[in-house]
Amino acid sequence: MPSNRLAEVLDAPPNKRPAILEGQWLDTGATAAFAALNPVSVLEGSGDALAELPRWICWHADQFCTGAAVGYLSYELARFFETLPLTASTSLPDLSFAYYPRFEKLPHLEPEPADAELSSPPEIRSNFDERSYAETVETIRDFIAAGDIYQANLTCQFSARLAGVSPERIYSRLSRLEPSFGAFLKGPQRTIISNSPERFFRVMGDRILASPIKGTIARPPDPAFDAQCVSALLSSGKDLAENVMIVDLLRNDLGRICRYETIGTRMFEVRTLPHLFHLVSHIEGTLRAGTGLVDILRALFPCGSITGAPKIRAMEILAEVEKVPRGVSMGAIGIIKGQPGTAGCEMDFNVAIRTMTIEEDVATLNVGGGIVFDSRAETEREEMMLKARPLLEALGASTAFEPQMLQACALER
């Protein structure tokens, strides 16, 4: 296959709805990507679309045995599973899936050389400035002290009007970071770009695997200090406690759809990224007979690693303090092959962290981290900016970008 084929798909016009999944999707390995054009059908909407999704996939899977459905679930879709004070964006469907009759497996996109910074970098806006972020961390700590929650994953929403940088160029820039679950979904109304390192869940037949991330430390420029940083992460009481809390939450969620005696865990794997290290744990089980796609989503969505614990109360508090819809950020992007509920079905969904939605030349993304009682606002903000920096630089922000910029341009709250 020509090595430039993936670039051809990337540059296809929006009406062809190009879709690229790059990294470890369906456990193919980081050197491969799935790519497709021209879906035969698109399903998007809210609760009615969610109810129709399994039948829609099954019908197309019967017609196109080599095809797959690819799309997203917005964070606000959770209000159809639980009574939650979530208000969706008026311009964004809660879910959107396209069915492609054929996917190509292609060599991954070769990273482009670093290009020059823009002469007029975009203004980065946010729903928090430094002071309001610190106040919100303290508010969450108060809820923890009162016994409402153990942890909440507070996110900061950034937005920027693109300054001459195309979505395709943004995705190419981010490919340098070698995302485990990268995605590029372009359509007539919007483009979604994901640089996620986190798997939400993977289904093969009757087995399901969830792999939450909790725990982060910066990676030094000199690899000689990698081992020292990994050791610091593995000995961090705060990071280990956060990880254990989320594993307990996911194990409980999986217990709603799995035979409980089959659920097992593998703890504290270190995931290495170019600019940081993460702690990843794995929870796996056997689905109960008759468990369908909506059953899985009702039990698991959204992923506990981007909500907190207990999940429902944490989501209520986050809706109160964040005040803006998260959208695709903190939702999920996924691929479904075969008929859900059958032995031959495969599904793989990421947690849509490090993910932006581009509409009308404006990019919006949420970046966050887990707040526990031991959290300090300055440290949490530094971790958040560590995660956000590559995304903001891909939008054209200066490599000298400083979070203090946000003090002058916070969105109305």
C-alpha cells in the first residue's frame, strides 16, 4: 500500500467523512492505522439515536461483513443513563456514528518536521483563570472533607480560533506524540481530533477489558533520568491512591455486566509518552449472557477516570463547578466491528481525553486531573498544563506559552 495513502485519507473533503484511528486500536500495534472514507450511513442524535444504535449496527454488519461503525459519544450522553444536571451543547449531537463498508489498515502517519511558529498565535481562552481554578480546587476539597466524594476529575476548557492552522495540520503535529488511541473524524459540521493515551473498554466476544489511567509525572528531557521519574511515580502515595480508587470504581461498574467471579485486575503499569509518564491499571471480566451494547454503556459510561468517585455525586459536583458542557472531550470515541452481543463482535473505545472538537474554525478541548483531599491547586494546575501544552502548541500557540495568559482571557463564568 502506498505510504502516502493515509495522508490522502486525511486530506479528503468533509463530505467523504474521512475517519482515521491510529495507535493500538483493536490491539493492532502502534505502527498501524485504520482509515476509511465514504460511509454508507450516518446515525447521530440523542436518546432516540442511542436506542437505535445496536439495531443500526447489526443491520449494516449483516450487509457489510468487512465494515465497521466509527464515531463518538459525548460526555453529556450520560444524562440518558442517570438523572444528572448535564446540559449538552446545542451544536453537537450527543452521539454520532458512521458505518464504513471497508477499512484499510495502513502504515501510521509519519510525523512532520516541526514547523515555524505562527507570527500571530491564537488567543487561548479558558473557563478558569488561575484564581478561579484555585478556588474551585478548594471547593472540591470541601466536598471531600464533608464526605460527599473521594475524588473529582476537574477539567479546564480551552478554546482558540484557529490562526491559519488546518485540522489536518493539527492532527499531523499531534502524531509526533504517538498516541495510543489517536483519532481523526472529519465531517461537514465539525472535525474531532483525539490524542488520547487511554483505552475506555475493549470487547472481544464475551470478554471486556477496561484500562483506566490515573497518576502522572513529567518526563525529563534527558532520558537518563527516566528511571528516577518512574520510581517517583510508583512511590507517590497520592497517585497510587487515585489509581486504586478508580480501579475500585471500574471493578464495581464491570460487576454490573460481568460474572463477578471472572473479574481480575493488573495494577500500576507505567505508560511512557514523549513528555510524561502515566500509571495505567487493567480490569477484565466475562460479560453475562445477553449483555448488549447499551447495557455496557449504561454500566460504564462515562469512564470513572474522568469523573471521580462515587461517580454520580462527582458528576453532579463537576457540572456545578465547571459550568460548561464537556462535549466530546471526556466522552469516548470508538469502533465497532460485527454485531454487538455475538461471539464475532469486536469493540474498542478510547476515553476522549486530549481531544478537541473544531467547529466554525474554533477548537475546543478540556484537560483535567483528579482532585483528592491532598491536592494543592498549584500542583494540580501544573499537571493540567503539562497535559494541555502539546495540544495548545498544535493549535499554533507559541512553545513559550505560559498558563498566566489565561488570567487575561478567561471566559465568562
